[in-house]
Amino acid sequence: MISETTTGDALHPGFASPSEPHEQRPADAVSGALAAAIAVAAVVVAAALIVVGVSVPITALTIAGAALVAIVHLLACGFVVVKPNESRVLILFGSYAGTVITAGLSWVNPFTVFWRQTISLRVRNFQTDQIKVNDSSGNPIEIAAVVVWRVVDTARAVFDVEDFEQFVVVQSETALRHLASEHPYDDYQQGAISLRGSTDEVRHGLQVELQARLHTAGIEVLETRLTHLAYAPEIAEAMLRRQQAEAILAARKTMVLGAVGLVQMACAQLADSDLVELDPERKAAMVSNLMIVLSGDHAPTPVINTGSLYT
């Protein structure tokens, strides 16, 4: 298995690959139906030569028929069957000979029969394990993600990495760790990107980084999404209390802002009407009472004054 440190350094921006990456190209192939028809015709001709050569007898015809049968047998090794959304990577005497991606029966160089690898081009899902990592604030969190990917360059997948499926596993976990360490779990600062509050930004960032890492293996990342995000058990309770305190504080701020607006509106309407005139002391008392009523957690218990305004 490739170590996390080694893989990350190898894919770091600016890293120069020790060899030129391979590029997928189509293999030299002909229609399998046409090749099969020629092979059948050659077998019929070979059988006729052998029958005539044995019955006459003419040794040259018999030898020619046997040689034709041997040639047809060799050429028959060039037939390959490719299923939909699959491919066949061909190697000829140690060199990359191309990739067959056309579904159906095809005929290729028969000497590639010794090394033909089937690579699926279907879309695949991979879900990482739940890993524990520290976020940018140093808090331990648990995080996991799902990666939707497919092979788009079979030459890179086969020749540029040891095992492209294992490569996806290691690089996905590495990119996820790096992403979690760059952002805080929660948005403690206004406008900051957080793992919990900035879902789209985090998903896009993970996809971009993972695509850069998997480009070496000829893999396209179609989608990434976090499937698990939580504080580590040892700090979960403390962080829950912190979130509750922040929620209460935010609610209090909203209540106070609303209460101030209502008090200002009440004072303005009383000043514009002739209903009652309040001196500064009584106005301050009224403002105090209104703020208590509007900002309190419980319903107020009214005190009815049966006397005059100043008694």
C-alpha cells in the first residue's frame, strides 16, 4: 500500500514525474464479423486443399492446406469480445499497442493474446471509512465521504500506477484528511468556510483536489459528498454545549433588536398622539417595562395600578 506521506508528496504541485505519462489511443482493429468471414473462408479452402491433396495424392496441396489451417488458428487468437462500457488494453512485445473500446467482436494483432487486460469504464462508487482528524481549529472530528468516479484513460490507469483501484482508496482518504485540516468544523467567524455550514464549497474543494490527485491514474471524479461529519466522542458533549450557548446568544440578540424597534415605535406613536404626556422619568420607566416584557423568557405578570398616574 502506498503510504500517505509518499503519495501526497508525489502529487504535490510542481512534482515532476520520472517518466512521461501514457496517453490512451485506439488499437488497430478491424471488424470481427469481416475477420470471422475471412477465417471461415480460409478454413473451407484449407479443408478442400487437404482433401484434394490426400485423394490425388498431391503432397504440396496437403502441406499448403495444413499450413493454411495453422495460419487460421494463429489469426483466430486475434479475436476479442468487448462488452458495453468495457475496454481491452493491448500490449505487443512489451509496448502499449492501444485500447479497444468498441463494444462487440473485433480482430486485433494476434500476438497481443499474451497480454490483454480488461478495464471497466463503468461509473463506480467508493465510500471512505470514518477517519478521525483535527480540523483547522485543532478539534478532533470524525469525517467520511463518498466518491463517484470512472476510468477515462486506460493507459494511465494500467501503466502509470501500480493498482488504480487502490490508488483511488488511498488518495481519497488523503484528500479528505487534507480538506478537514484546512477548515473549521463550525463557522465561528462570520463569512468563514466551515465543514458543517459550507456544504457546497467543501464538496467542490474536495472534488477539485481529488481530481488533481487522480489525474495521474486517468480517473475522472464525477462527484464527491460528505456522508459523515461529527465531533469526536471525547469532545462532542462540550461542543454541543457551546453550540447551544451560541444559539441562545443569537436568539437573544434577535429578541433585543426586535424589542428596541417596538419600544421606539411605541414612544414615537405616544409622542405623536394626545393620549398621554410622559415626563422623562416616566418615559424611562415605560421603556424599561417594555424591554422586560418583550425580551423576557416568560410571560410577564402584570401589576395593575388602581391609583392615579403618579400614585
